[in-house]
Amino acid sequence: MGNIKLISSKGKKREKPVKRRTAAKTAFVIILILVIAFATLTISLGIYVQSLDVVWPNVWADGVKLSGMTLEEARLMLVSEGYESNAEGVAATVTFPDGSAFTITGDEAGFSFNAEDAAVAAYEYGRGVSFFADEIAFIRAYLTRTELRDLSLAMFSNKEYVREVAAEYTKAYNNALVDAANDIDITDERITVIKGVQVFRADEDSVFDLAVDTMLRAMEERAHLTANYTTEEAVIGEIDLMMLFDRIFIEPVSAQYDAETFSATESSSGVTFDMEAAQAMLDRAGTGTQVVIPLLVVEPEVTKEDIESMLFRDVLAETTTYANGTSNRVMNITLAAAEIDGTQLNPGDVFSFNGIVGERTAARGFREANAYVSGLTVLEIGGGICQVSSTIYNSVLHADLEVVERRPHGYAVSYLPLGNDATVAWGYIDFKFRNNTDYPLRIESTMDGRDLTVKLIGTKLDDSYIKIETVRISTTPYQTVEREDETIDPGTTSIFTDGYTGFTVDTYKHFFDGEDNLVMELYVGRSTYNVRDKVILIPIPQEDPEETDPETDPEGDPTDDPADGPAGEPTEEPTDGTTGEPTDEPGGEPADEPGGEPTDGPPEEPGDEPSGESEEDPGDDPSIEPEDGLTEPDRQAPDV
């Protein structure tokens, strides 16, 4: 029986733990459900927060409620509430102990309120940290109002202006303080000081910091705030010479060359004093003693007069050529020279003949004169102006300026030596050179009757000079060719084209010092002038008249001596005639440009026939062989 009781007893004790486990399971299930629900709610809220494309709840920007608005709606709301004009009433005033003060407004300080930036700041508030952090920020915003008051403080963009104003008023305050303490009198010639009590002066950096802090507080409160600047108590001390120096010191201003006006700027003298000598005088003086500090005038290193005396001082080169030909040709040369006259180039500037003269048109007064097209002489508007470009080029060679673009004429000209000419044609042939000196350059081109003179006015730093040598490489004589033409009357002839001798020349610069010693020789380039045959038009030979019947003997046999030849042959030999000589020259293939480093020698360059391009300046009887050899800068080539 005892065993049975034992077993029964154990069975009853096991019933209670079963009930406990059931309760625990129930509690666990409930907690699990709550956790899952909380997590679901949290995740759902987080997803909702991330999906929002509006400003979160309870977010305000400078007193404007933006909750639930899109970016554009928030911007428009801020604009309508006058957000962008909030700086109008903001200002900061700093007052010194003597009552002097300065005021800086929000606009002067560079505060700018931008509605779009503020809308973006409100929209981005609380976003972008992490999923759960954004959710917590959202809940906090939902429960508590968020006022964004510092959206524009980062736009304090003109602190330098604040510093300048603070420095100006601090200096004025300190000057007045020193004057009152030491009885200081300043004239144009001296500083007179009666040594007395010196108080501590205001510190510029401290005044600036106070102004900035006051302005920031004024921005936050959207108000005009005032702050008082205080200094330490007055003490007996020495006069601050550096402060006196700052008051009177004027830096001398040197004149400079103004590239826009081609003139010198104003210069001015400076003012200073001997700091060492002044300190020694103050050290020896007692309280109440008068000390006189003499002021010193400091002249600028470069005065306006110094620069003006150097500008356009010297004639670098001068060339005169004679303009022959028709009055139309002379008029064209006169017009082109007038366009160029007075042209000024700064160092490094490039002169362009076509750029300065412009298109040659009848509306501008240019007239028809001889020019060349495909090797033939024709009338063209602006014919003759190449004499102007050539005369300038000759001066450029003697002034040793850098040639940028140059092409010789197709045929030799007589108004300048071979190799010293430069042709132009509107639209495709230009003459250009660069002012490679350190000073400005002026071109003077004038007509006196038929004399064209070009002067290059600049600054010459030594008495060196240049001579130009042209070495003739080859000469190709022209041939006289007769050509039958139905328009020529019997017994007469007409010159269709004049004969031009062809030349190939090399040009050299010879540099001489002031004592006429040859310093250097520089190869410039090769110029090739084409040959053109002289063509004479002659009449077409007339047909022989009908011959008479030969004589016959009574038997009808012909005689033994018929006529020796046809009758009616011309009895006059053709004679040369002329219809006038051309006065303009065409362009040929471009020669090597002047300037640059010397080469080992001139290149071989065969002559080319003239192209179909029209040149505006035929020469003056190119059948006459031009001069070559050394030429002085102002030497005039013979012209026929």
C-alpha cells in the first residue's frame, strides 16, 4: 500500500507545472503578436515617411508654415509671405565710447533670402539619415513644432565690406583719441605733438567681431540691433608712432601705360616720416614737451612724364614712294592711306591691311583703276592700293617688325626695290605684321601730291639701324609675240599686253650698330615675279587678188614667164604701238615671310604663272628692271 500512495502523490504534483507552461505560452504569443504588430507599424510608418514628397508636419521657415507642401508650393508660399525681402529691416549698429558709431544693413552685409533655398531646407529637414532615424525625426516633427530660423545665415557674403567699415571707423576713433590725449597737429609738412596722456585705442579685429555678432543676432531677430564697444581704462603711456604713421602715410603711385587710351595714367607722390628719428625725439621728450616730426615727400618710381616722354618718341622707319598712273589710281591710294593714318598698335597687336582699310567699294569713294585678273590688265574698284601696303611693308622691314602675312606681287613693281613689296586683294590676300616691340606703335600714312609717305612711330632704345639687300637669283626676259586679230586694221598693230621681265630675288636684313659696324645678317625670304610676254596684235593677212590669165602664143601655148608672185601684198612693215601702260600689279605665289630666325640659305623656288586671283595694284611699267641692292630706310625707289 505504501508504494501505491507514493505513486499517487507524485502524479498530483505534476498537474501544476502544466498550468504554468500554458500561461507562459499565452504570454509569449501575446508579446510576439505585439512585437510583430509594432514592427509592422514601424516599418509601415517608415515606408510612409520615405514615400512622402511634401514638407513634414509642424515645419516652419522664418515664421511661415510649410507643412504638407511640395517644394514648389513651399517656395511660392515663402515668396507670397515676403520671405525674400526679410533683410530690409535688418541692421547692426556699433557705438564707440566717444559716441561715434557706424551702421551696416543686412543688404550691405550681403544677406540674401532665397525662397527656393529655404523651401529646399524645409523639405530636406529630418530626411536622408537612415530609414529608422528619418522615422524618429518624423515623429518628433509631428509632435513638436520645428522653426527653421537660420536658413540664410550661410549667405553672409559680404564680410569684407563689414571689415572695411569697421577698420575705417576704428581708425577715426583712435585718431580722435590720440589728438585729444596728445594735442596733435598735422600739416602738409610736419606733425606737431605735445606729449601727454595716451589711452588704449580700439582694436580693429574686436570691433569687426562685435559687428558680425550683432549682425547675426539681428538676422535671427529680424531687427535693428545696437552694440556698445568698450575699451580698457586709460593709462599713461607713449604715443603710438605706428598709428600716427598710418594716419599720414600715402603710398606713392607710379604711372602706368594704359593700353586702352595709348597714354600714361596719372602718378602721385607719397608721404612718410623717419620712424627711427621720430621715436628718438619722443623718447627724449617729457610730458608736456612739444615734438615736431618732419614729413617726407616720396616721389613715384615712374611718373606720367617719364612714360609720356617714351611714347611715340622716335621714327622707327620711313618710306616715300611716288604714285604715278591715273587720277583714279591716285585717289584709291589717298583713300587707303587716310584709313590707315593714325592707326595705333599696342605691344603684341597685329596690323591687318584689309582689316583696317576694309572692302574697297564705290560707295566708299574707291574708283576703277588697273588691276590684274589671270595675268590680264582690267579695270577694278580699288586698283592701286597695293602701293600703300608695299610702302608700309618696306618700312616694316627697316623697323625689324614681325611680318605675319605677306605675298609679293605677281609682276615686279617699279616704285620699290624687288623683294620689298606686298600685294593685297580683298577677301583672300592680306598684309599683316605684329608690333613685337615693348612700346606702342603708330602708323602715319599721308599723301602730299603724288608722294605717299609712311612713318612708323614708336620707341627706339638704341641707335642701331637696318639696311635691306636684295640679291637677284634669276632674270627671265620676256618675249615679243605677234598674234593675229580680226579687229586690227590692215597696216596697224596694237599692244595687247606689255612685256614683264621675270625675276627671282632673295631678301636679307643687315643689322648695324650706332658705329656702322655690321652686327648680324638675317635672311628674310624669296620673292618670285613672273614673266609675261609682250603680245602685239596684228591684222589677219588679206587673201591674194585674182591672178590674170597667162599670155599665150598664137597656138595657145602659155608664156614661159608667168607672174612671180601674188599681187596686193602689204608694203608696210608692222609697227609697234601702245594703248597705255598698266599701273597696278597682281599677286603671285607667296614668298617666304620676312622675320623669324635666320636660315642656312635661301630655298630654291621656281616662279609660278599668275593665278586667276585679282590683285588691286598693278605696277608702273614692269618692263623696266627694278632696282636691287642696299636701300636706306627712307630711300625712294625710282619710278617711271
